[in-house]
Amino acid sequence: MKKIFILTGEPSGDKLASTVIAKLKTKNSEIKYLSVGGSNLKKLGINSIYDLKEITYLGFTSVILNIFKIRKKINQTVEEIIKFNPDVLFSVDSPDFTLRVAEKVKKIKNNIKTVHYVAPQVWIWRKNRVKKIKKFIDHILLLFDFEKKYFDEENIKNTFVGHPLIETKNNPKTLIQDLIPNHKKIISLFPGSRKSETLVLLPILISFIELMNKKHKDYFFYFHATEENKNSILEIIKQKKIENIDVISEENIKSEVLSKSIFAVSKSGTVSLQICNANIPSIIIYKLSFINFMIFKMLVNVKFANIINIINNREIIPELLQNECNAQEVYKTVIYFLKNPDLVKKQLAECNKTLDGIRSKTSSSDESSTVLFNYLVS
């Protein structure tokens, strides 16, 4: 029986991996799996060697503070992969963790094929990583077509698979009438999948809601959360005793609520593509510690945080970062958009044009599962 070890580093990677493996299972049901994964892979019956929370860290300083713990986890993961002896090591995103593991595995057992899904963003920083990756990654799966040139230059096998968040999905419609209060306009809020992101952005978003409630009574706010973060967000909201907020984590419900929203406020990240794909106007927020931000500023090669803005090299979706990432600025920017429908139309038109240029022909999960399948049968 062929074997695959799936290596993720955070909930978003677990979710991406599960979509690919679900497709692969339809191509070949006779595959044995083991993982470092979360709830999405668990739903597919795939065990994780430890809880994903143990390796989910944010920011340079927290990594430095936990360096010995992370090193121990990397070594433990390598040992378990070697013991499992897979035909393919399928690593997903979180390059600072997954690629370090893949590199060590390849040195010990060169015959294990390494396929990495979601290329490290070498177009943003650390372009020299491409030369290093060549030594231990057999195939890299790209979310964006413009990334190909960076890996083609080093003759690294790569496939543009497209981004899963901008695919047209035929999910069954979920009846959410009971969730949406009558005569309320919905604003969707995305505080991030990492607990550490949520801890920073949640207070800002709650204060934003309080500002909205002082002058506007016709809005209802939904926090889009992971299963892992849902309960902790609910606890904080209960303490605030704000009635026009709810937290949702089930994927179909989240998609339906987003589609019914009039606006979204999202942390910087790939979820903004999902918002654009749903044709919902939005703004981006993000905040790092001062030290992390200064390190980030020194290393990056791009002007913007959001992928839509990066691709266009101009601000199409407003970004409120660092000092501007506060409740007052979020409130002012959201209200400005809601009062200017022409501004909303312009943003949506430019976002749709950008998305049309980065879609794959089929689906990211289908393209990726085909690459994995070919490595198993070769």
C-alpha cells in the first residue's frame, strides 16, 4: 500500500491539504495516511502525530522565544516521518516549519518524494530561498501563475494549480434565514485563523462594532472563525454583552453569510481572495508588534500587504496597518465606503478583473491531487 505523510503548520494549511486529499481519495482509496494536521484532515479519518496547536506560532519574536521548543518539534516530526516511511511527503504552506522538516527528511531518506503546496512568497522576500528549495523539494504547487518564473529559473519542477479560494464551488445551499435577524445588514469580520492574530485583532473589531452601534442600529456582525477559535471568541463576546454579533465556523454557513454581506473587514491574508470572489467590498487590517513590523519592513520587496494590491502594484483594497489598525480608522473607512456606492463598484470591478487573471482551468485541489497521484504511480 502506498503511503503519504501530510505536513501542515496551521489551520489554513490543514484546510487546504484536506481539499487535495479528499480529491486524491476519489482517485485511489488504497493509500495509507499520517499527518501533522488539524480538524479538517481528522474529518477525512487521518490521524495527526500531535495537536496542530503545538506548532502554531506568529511573528519573529514568538519564534525566537520558542526556538528550542520549535527545534524539538521539527526533530520529532522528522523522526515520525522517517518511521512512517512514506512514498510522498506532502507539505502545505507554513514554510518556516514545513520546509525545514522536508529538508531534514530528504537528507536522511532521499527516496521520499517531496511535494510542497503553496510556494513560499519569494516575490515578497528572501528570493535566495529558491536555490535552497531546489535541493530538497521535488515538485512545488503554485497558487499564482506569476510565481512560475521564479522556480523555472532554477529548473524546479512546478505546476500552477490556481488558488482554491477563487474557485466556483457547487456546495449545497445552507438555509440560514434563522441566523440572519430581520431587516439587518450583515458585515462579515475575519480576525484570522491563528489564535495569536485573533487576540490582537478581536478587541479592535469589537470596539469598531461598538462605534457602529452608537450611530447605526441596522447592522449585524458575524465573526468568521475556525473551529479551534470559535469558543474563545464567543467567550469574549459574551463578556461584552453586545447582542448584534455572532460567531460562525461551519464552512457552508460561512460562505452563505459572506454572500449575504454588504461589507467585510478582514485580516491581511489569502481570505481576502475569498471575499473578492464572493463579490463583497472590503478593507484589510493587520497589526504586528513594533519589533516584528520593523523586521518585516526591512525584509519585504513589496509595497502592500494584500495580494490583490500586490498584483496590481496599487491600493485597490484599503489597508489599515499598524497604527492605522484601530477601531476609529476602521469605522471611518467602512462608513466612507458604505456612503459611496460608486467606490464600492469600482473596487469590485477591479478585483474581479484581477481574479480572472489568476484562475486555473480546473480546480486547485484537482490539479494538486493529480500531481500527487502521478508521484505514487511513477
